[in-house]
Amino acid sequence: MFNRRRELNINRVYKLVDTCAAEFEAKTPYYYSTFEDENESIASEKKKIVVLGSGPNRIGQGIEFDYSCVHGVLAAKELGYETIMINCNPETVSTDFNVADKLYFEPVFWEHIYDIILNEKPEGVIVQLGGQTALKLAEKLERYGIKIIGTDYKSLDLAEDRGSFSNLLKEYNIPYPKFGVIEDAEQAVELSKELGFPLLVRPSYVLGGQNMKIVINEKDLEEHVVNLLKDHPGNQVLLDHFLENAIEAESDSICDGTDNYIIGMMEHIEPAGIHSGDSYAVLPPFDLSDNVIKQMEQHTKTIAIALKTVGLLNIQFAIKDEVVYIIEANPRASRTVPFIAKAYDEPYVNYATKVMLGAKVKDFKFSPRKKGYAIKIPVFSYEKFPEVTKELGPEMKSTGEAIYFIDDLTDEFFHTIYSERNLYLSK
């Protein structure tokens, strides 16, 4: 489509949004694209960075990523870059025209992004801050020779590709649940005999645990695999042995390729199997042993450096019988990074963006405010979606999150939610 337009000399140009309703000249650097002759977005000669947003809010990807995009833009500004924001969500701060030097109110789709890049000629593009939507565009940026700021495409793809990532874990002797990749229901049944039920079945490269399901027998497995392949043709389907009654935890860190700093570790209240976005989570962990904490710290550091991470990294753990298993690693800003930044009163996204642009972890004096505990509370909107089942599982359903501070573990609110977990694990 893009090449055909070029052949026909049908080129996208950019118009300034008239925020003054023609009463006087608008000076806001706020652009939209159309197909005309005159281009009103004149590129400067300054060094520029593009930040990709996450597009419209939807379950699995929302305002948390907007927080990261805004703080990333501000950090790049501090380093003297002209900042260019690409996003199309009118409800977010990143699309306020006074945040970035230039805002393109455009869909976060490749063809739109590539036209903007051709117009602006930036030094590179930051994909880590806009959630999975932005991260998925890394492959196209790599293919068209556009620099990805921070962790490079090879490392991003290694973390996303379950087979390659598991080989990396095996190389460093890091435990992970047994898994396999299948292409049809027959293969799934054969693999299930090797992995054993229950199984977590999921398509690769999806947002918010979309279409993930825990299955307990061959009939459920076949039905779910057939439905997945119908909805995601050509996509890989992953089967993981599900660790029953495991505790789930996660870490977020900043790495410069050599040094890694863990900004926070959280323990989930719900057992493994509930999507991390739907879980109550406590910062820092509240009842994990020193042995488990040390394993989490060591695995985080090993994986961050092995992936040659430059910027942010989120790792999800499942803990069973004092063994820490790796569920997945996300080489980008997670939805918990803003939570940790607010809880510890530290501008972690600012630091991480500066690391992406060449700073080192040792350049920063980290001084987090660590008093008591912060609890991440999922927010659900069942009253707006009455047909959605309230039963939680591996597919995310929450539409937001809140923060609740407690001084110690005697707090009544914490005691209530913690008791519910113990009741579940005792069944």
C-alpha cells in the first residue's frame, strides 16, 4: 500500500490543528495527517527523538503507559533533544500539545509512523514506553534501518520468542515451567502427554493475556487451541505446564547493558494463574524468604545483562517449594513501573530514558522512600460490562489500578486480602 502510494505520488502531509478556532494564528505544534499538497509540519535541524505511545486505552494497556511516555519525553527534553510524540488517544497527558515539542495525533500503525519518520528524520525511536503496541513495531523499525533507542530489536525479539528465551534460561541454569510450541490441536494433545495437565494455553505476542486459558483435560485443550488458531491464524500457540498453588511475584529494573538496578520487587496476593494486572500486589514482598528474594535478585540481574537490556525490564516469577521459576520477561516499561515510581517517590522512567540515550546506571543516586508497604489495587468496571464474568484468570479484566499505603502488616485491609489467599491455597 505504502509503495503503491509513492508510485502514484500520493503523499501524506501534515496540517496544524487550529486550537484558536481561526480567531488568531495558532502556534501549538499539534499535527494530523491528510492527503494534500501543502505540508505545514516543517522539520527542524535539531537532534530529535520519537516516542511511540500506546494508542487508545483498552484492557491490558492504558494510562500507566501514558505516564511512562510523558516522563520519557520530559527526560529527552532535559538532554537537549527535540521530542516528537506519536499517539492518538485524546484522554491522555502525552497528547497534550505542551508535553512534547511536536505532537502527531496519529494512529500507532506502521504506515503512519514511517511517514512521520521520513518527514522528521529523527536520530531514533523509543518503543519501550508505549506498551506492547509500540514494542510490536520494533521489527518494522529494524527492517527499515531506523534506530531503536535503548534495547535493540534482537534482544527485544529474543525475550518475546518463547523458544529462544527458554534456551537462554537453560544456558544460565534458571528454572522455568516446561513448555512447548504447537501449530494444531493434534500436536497440542501429543505435547500435553509430555508436559502434563494443568496447562496454560496462550497465543504469542498478545496484549493483556488475551485468549489465555488454563485447561485441565484434552477436550478443553483441543477446543481452546482450535479457537485460538481461528482467531490468530499464523500465530504460534504456547503450552506451559501450569504450576498449581504457586506464589507469583515480579521485578522491575533499569539496566545499561552492564549494570542493573532493581527499582522494585512485588509479591502478588493472588496465587499464580491470575493475570498480574488483576492481582493485588505488595511492594516490597511481605512473606518471601531471604532465599527466594536472593534468587529473584540474581535471576533479574542475569537475565537483564544476558538480554543486553538498555532501559527497563520487567520479569514475572512463579515461586513453588522455595524455587523461583521464570514466567516471562518484558523488555519495556511495565504497568507496575509508574506504581513503583509513585510509591518510592523516584523518577525511574526519567532515569531509564536517560540510560536509553547513553547514561549509565551508576550516574544516578537512587534514594527511594521506603517506609512501610504500598499495595497495588486492581480496579474493575463490571457495572459497565455486565456480561463479563467476574471470575479472574490469566486473561486481564481490570481497567485501572489504585495505590494504598500501610505502615505494617497488621493493617486490617492487608489482613483481609492476605487471609483470602491463605484460604485459597489451603484448598
